[in-house]
Amino acid sequence: MLKAGFARLDMTPPFGTPLAGYYEMRYADGVRDPIYLNAIAFNDEENTIVIITADVLMVRMDVCDMLREMISERV
């Protein structure tokens, strides 16, 4: 039997968080659009696939590796 699960987490930074992508230092002082982390998981009782998307500019490779390890320990 194929099983699927979905999740969404609002990860909008709090006011005062430094923002990337500008020529001068800027800090979050409002919310234009919320920032989400979305996940979908599929399991066929033998294999599990998890797809995660994040509304972010970049994620360092060491953070990706850490997240992969944490997810594989729990799935």
C-alpha cells in the first residue's frame, strides 16, 4: 500500500533578522510574504522518499548533509 504525508512549516524570520541579497545590511522589519518549508513523503512499505522545498536563497552544503542524516535516522 502506498502511503503519503504532507507538512508545511512557517519559517518566516522574526523582525530584526539580517536579510541576504542586498548591497547594504538590511534587517527584517515586516512580512511581505511568509517563508515556508514544505515536505511530502511517500512510503510503499519498502522504500521511503521525502521531498523538501524551502523558500530560501541558499542552504550551505554542511547544513544539507546534517538534515539528510537527521531525516534518514527518523524515517
